[in-house]
Amino acid sequence: MWSELKAKRLGGYKFVRQFPIGPYFADFLCRQQHLVVEVDGSQHVDSKRDQVRDEYMRNAGYSVIRFWSADVLWQRNAVADTILAALDGRLKRDVAASDLRFVFASGEKR
């Protein structure tokens, strides 16, 4: 995923890795758009810990988008397109699906 995000390769947006937000670390963060991108393995299925973490980040003004690591490996273009949709403001509400979780922060605390 980092090869897709680094050096402003994805839509000209700048990302950093392992950025601290309170007691947590974001896998990838676009500071400009306050978007956290997480890549998760199967141990994260229905994780209450992740839900608490996502809510903390939302309250701090960050939207969080989560992908399965298998999708990042095998569906890279679709993952990149979905991240761009979030960055461009085309995702504006929470999404919970089997292959995607998006927690939208309205931007009020940014």
C-alpha cells in the first residue's frame, strides 16, 4: 500500500506512515484531508478494540477507512479508487461492509 501512497502518487495527496494520534498509530495518514487508512488482517474481524480506536480518531477529527490486507494485495486499483473517493469528498457517511469500513468525521474538530 505504501508504494501507492508515497511521494504524492495517489491524486497528488501526501501521506505519512505510522503517525501517532493520541494513544494510537495510524497505518497511513493524509494530514491535509484528515484521512486515516488502515490495512487489517483477519484478526480484526468485528474487533471492538478497532471500533473504540476509530471513534477516538473520529472525535479527534479524522475519518478512518479500513481495508483487508488481502484486498490491498489483490484489488489494489479498487482500494486506491476508494481512498481517492474518500479524499475527494465522495464518501460522506459511515460505511460498514464485509470488505470496507469507513468512519466519517464531519470536519467540525479539524
